[in-house]
Amino acid sequence: MSGEKSSAIAPAETYKMAALRAGDRTIFRSFFYSFAGFLFLYAAYLFLSNVDQLFVTEAAIKTREITAWGDDREIMNMFAGGFWKDINFWKSLNLTLIITVITTIISTVIGIPTAYALSRYRIPGKSIIEVLFSSVIVIPASSVGLCLIVMFNYGPFWDLQQKLGFRFAHSIFPGMIIASFVLSFALGLSAWKATFESINPRFEHVARSLGSSRWRAFRTVTLPMAKSGLIAGIILAWTRAMAEFGAVLFFCGTFSELPSSRFSALERALHVDQADWLSVSVWSQIEYGNVEYGFALAFMLVLIGGLSVYVMHRIGAKGYIW
């Protein structure tokens, strides 16, 4: 009798505990989405409320022909009205896009096989490699830039440059590629490794037991299952490379004030001469006192980064890491 009573009570208690857990999850989700929504809407307000300032010109400031503003609103002195007409802006954007594409391709070609090997095989020093690249993600980018300066200005890398007659530091090619590659590769590697680790290796073993080679099992089984995660990692590598600042500034510096003769024929042909990395250009413009122009460049970076993250979410992005 007592056994029947206890068995009748147990389902009720289990249901009550499940209901409490469900209620806790609902409260947590409500709080999280409310907080995230507030942050998103406030950030959107900050930018959207200043979009009209992108169109302010010197003539508009002098004539007060600004219909969107009232007299109580302060006009930002000589903002970047029509900044897209500035050749230096297009050179900086062109430089950033070219280097970012090259960096992303290199990171992808090297990173995906590396991530697969780290997730599937026992490699000597594997834990050290994982800690190293995880540390690169969290340390300041300026520290990465300083490490690159020391690495390429001393020791065997310096001797190699002496023989080649070319310095990697303070150069566009390959200096900016190296500076943006380190953090782009580290972040992409984390996403790709997490993607492969989320896929059960038994699927590959079954394919191989049915006669598939290792490469065919990877191409026909693992690769389709990892598709969204791999694409998400590529987008993360892309956005991290484009947003790079500290490493590029320390390792490469600025180029906008250098004479045209300082640049190679290739750099002039690509229209990247006398141009700075876009995030570095934001910093330099603010340092020169052109705060409004720096805001315009930062606005473009926000749009590009937001679009990239939106694309990543649209494809599923099951393998990315925050």
C-alpha cells in the first residue's frame, strides 16, 4: 500500500519540479531578451539619430540650410558631409577590403585543416597549441603587434629580411596581412574546431567501413554536416580581420602622410597608396582633431560588421563561439 502511495506521489513531485524549472527558464529568457533588446534599440537609436549628420557639408553649416534639425540642436563643425567623395576614404576602404579578403582566404585555407586535425587526432603538444591560440584571442591586440615587431626585427626573421632586402614591419604587403592574420586565424580556428568537435566521428568511421577513403568520408559526410559552422567561422575571421586595430597600428603604422614615391607600383595600381587601415584611419582622424570625419568612418565599420553578423545568423551559424 505504501509502495502504491509513493509511486503516485513521485510523478506529481516530478511534474512540479519540471514546472519550476520551466518557470525559471522562462524568467531567465524574458530577462535576457529584454536586456538584449534594450541594448540593441539604444545602440540603434544612437546611430540612427545621427545619420543625418553624415550629409552635413560646409555650405550647409554656413547657410543653415539643414531642414532636419531645429535651432536647439548643435551642428557638428565640418562633419564628413559627402565623405564618400573623398579619395582618401575610398583608398582606405579599398585597402581594408583587399587585405581582409586575402587574410580571410589564408586563414580559411590553413585554419580548417588545422581545426580538423586538432579535433580528430592526438597531436604532440596539442594542449599547448590550443592554449596558445586561445590566449591570442583574449590578449590585447596591441600586445600582438609588439610581439610581431620583436619577432620580425630580431633573430632569424630579421636575417631573412636582410637577405631579401625587404622589411615586413611598416609595410602594406605583407605587413598588414601578417598583422590582421594572427587574430583572424585564432578566432576562426576556435569556431572551426568547435564545429568539427560537435560532429560525431562515428559517421566518418561508418563511411570508411563501407569502403570510402579518409578524404571521401570527410568530403561527403563531415563537410556537409559542418557547412554552416565553417561558413560562420569564415565570417568571424573576416569581421575580426576588418576590425583589427592595435596589431596593424603597432606593426605597420600609418601611411596617409607618406609621399607617393614610398609605395610600390602594385600598391599604386590597386589604389591603396597613401591610405590607412580603416580602423586606424578612424583613430588618426580623431587624433588630428577631425572627430566628425572619424565618426563617419566608424559608422561605415559598424554597418559592415553588422551586415556580416546578420549574414552569419541567417545561415544558421551553429558552429560559432562567442
